[in-house]
Amino acid sequence: MPRPTSERGAVVAETAVALPFLLTLLLAGIWCTGLVITKIQSIDVSRDVARALARGDSPTQVESLIRQISPPNTTVTYRTAPTIQVTVKAIPRAFAPFLPAPTQTTQATIHPEPTQPARR
């Protein structure tokens, strides 16, 4: 019996096989981008809060700054002696409920600025 030489429908079959793989790659890329964005935001928050504490801002000013610049699902803790250490824990927004949302943790450490003027 002769084999059919027509390749009719081959493109549809190849697309049906490749499309789930391509969609999975797209979803993974978007998820990784969200993780990177969350990490960058956490770094910015920890750095800015540490600078405010080093300048000697009051606790109410620091708390106001934290509320202004922190993304949702973020916890900011800090310690001021002997050096200023700020820890930010952020959970990225869930892109899909079946993907894990690892906690992004960043720290910033800085020495406080001198409070007395320099002698000449």
C-alpha cells in the first residue's frame, strides 16, 4: 500500500505540540521578571530607610517614609545601635496561584552620621 505524501495538517500538529512549551516559557519569564522587580524594590526601600535613620530622622518620619515607599506585602525592621541595619522582607505578588512566591530579603547596613560638628 503506498504511503501518502501529503503533509497536510503538519503545521497544526507542530503548533499543538510547541504552543504549551512556548506559553510555559512566557509564564516563567514573567514570573522571573516579577521576582527581580520585587528584589529591586526591596533594595531601594532598605537603602532609603537606612539613609533616613543615618541622617537622624525622627521615628515618625521614618515610619511615614516606610509607608510611602514600601510595596504591598512588605515588612521593614530596623536596628540603630551600634550600626544602623535595615531588613526588608517582601513577598512578590502572585502572578498565578500555582507558582511559588519566595520571600525576597534584603539588608542595608550603614554607620550613623556624626551629630557634632567637625573641629577645625
